[in-house]
Amino acid sequence: MNSENSENPAENVKSRARHEPFERERAAILSAALDAAPFEGFTNLSIKRAAAAAGVSPAASAAAFPRGAVDLVEYWSHEADEAAADALRTEDAQALKIREKVALGVEARLDYLSAHKEASRRAAAFLALPQNAPTGARLTWRSADAIWRALKDPSTDFNFYSKRAILSGVLTSTFARWMSDDSEDRAATREFLKARIENVMQFEKMKAKVRDKGFDPEGMFGWLAKLRYPEKS
């Protein structure tokens, strides 16, 4: 896949013509922060330095990322989600099988992150900190949700939650494999992802067989249907 269009966050914002408040400031700070992240990681101090390097005033930086580094990492994750969703909205993607579409979404997300792999490693370490772990879990769920929504998944109730929970596991494990994959074309990661998606498809087949025998798995988890997942986190 071609990641040339995803290396510059500012260009991504321009191409999608987003008009949210402080969007350009966020993109500019993110670009500068990603360049420095391999050396500085993600801290509130590094965000201040990135804002200065990007020519963004302290006031505008504080408005763009009120919680500092947490907000910036969350913004970067959302940008990666958009890259995955964009790939799934293309005409070529429409002709693919469901497992191929899911793989495309995960691959597109990695394509977006690949321009800053070491920064991705530092972001993962940042989200693994105890105080940031809930944010990390929420962002993984949102990534899975973004891919299923881009696929126009019609599922509801139990299937809605099970698909996102399973894809969250696929995203997490594939990301970890990618972190240790030094090959230029990510061949090992692609094979790993292919195997994980095959596991997902086997699980779906198993659920169908269970239903055929008269047991409805939705009955065990029907209470999940009472939850409401917001459009925006």
C-alpha cells in the first residue's frame, strides 16, 4: 500500500477539508511532535516544544490539546483511524471480501503509522502507563469501531460488541507484531494478520453452528445492548 499521502498530518487535514476548531494547530503540533518523539517521547514538555517549533502560541496549544500529551496521542490515533476508514471507502475496496476489507483497514492504519514507527513505539509505551491505560483501551475500541463503521457493518446487539471486541484484539496483537517486524515490506506482519483474521472468521462460523443447535449467544450478553456507544469519544 502507498503511504505517501499519510506521512504529513497537515496534508491529511487539508485533503479532508476538516474545519474543526484549532484543527490546523493540532496538525502542525502533531507533525513537530512526531519528529521529536523518538528522542523525547510524549510528555507535556515535548508538546510545548513541538508547539514552539510549529509556530503555535502557548494559548493556542493549550486550547488545541487541553490535556497535553494525552490529547495529542489521542488525536494521532484518530488520524490513523481516519486513514483506515478512507482506505475502506475507495471504489477498489468495495469489491473485496469481508475478511479482505478488514485486513485492508488494519493495513491502512499501519501504513499511516509506518512513517513514524519509533514514535508509534513511544506512544504505545505512553498509553501503557497505568494512568493512561484506560485511554489506550478506549482508543483501541474506537479504532475497531471506525473500521466496522467504514465497512457499513449492519450488526446490532451482541454482534455489534463482539465484532469490535474481537477486532480490538486483532489490532492490538498485529500492532505488537509490527513493532518487532524489521522487514521492509512487513511480510511477517501481513502473515500474522492473515492468520488472526482467519481465526475471526472461524469464530463467526462457530457462532452460526451454535445458533443452529438452538443456543442463542445473544441471550448471555443481551445486557450489552442496553449500552450506548457515542459517535465521538
